[in-house]
Amino acid sequence: MSNIVHVVLFQFKPEVSPETVLDVCKQMLSLKERCVSATTNKPYVKSIVGGLDNSPEGNQAGITHGFVVEFESAEDRDYYVLEDPTHIAFTKFAGEVLANAIVVDFNPGSFGTTKI
């Protein structure tokens, strides 16, 4: 098993208030403590970091906020995405105020059949 990095990018609807944006971001970050394993009843997310885009490149395509979530295994990631009731409730809540969300998952250093 190898680590899984789960990258999440948000574009908020234009009418969403700054207070709501901040609330969604705080709730996203709090998933590290609030998401617990169904078998161990302990948090299983290794880390979550995130913030407001500040890239000078101008290639954001409307994305304003980014988060990186790290898991020990694909099994932990799959539980988080497909079964964890806390995460599922968060996605429904955030979905009400997001215009777009992009998610990319990867194993660090793995590029198909080649590992660097």
C-alpha cells in the first residue's frame, strides 16, 4: 500500500458571501478530525491543508481555493469518498454553494507503469 494524495479544487458561485466561503473552508479542513473509521472509531485522514489561490499565472479557470488531503491507503480514500457519512454530508453542504469542484487523486511518484 502507498499513500494517496487527494487534491480538491473549488470554484464558489458568484453570489456566495465571504462568510459562507470561510465556513466551507473551515469545515473542509475540520474533516481531518471529524472523519473517523467505521472499524477503529478513530480519525484516519493523515493530513489536510488548503487555502486561497494566489498564483500569478492566471490559469485558474475560475478555481479560487485548493485543498490537499493525504491518506495512508486507497482503502482509506475510498471509504472517505464513498462511505464516510461525515464527508458525504460535507459534500452535499458544499455542493449547494460551489459552481465547480475538481478532484484529482494520485500515488506520489507513480506515472502509469513507471515510478520515479
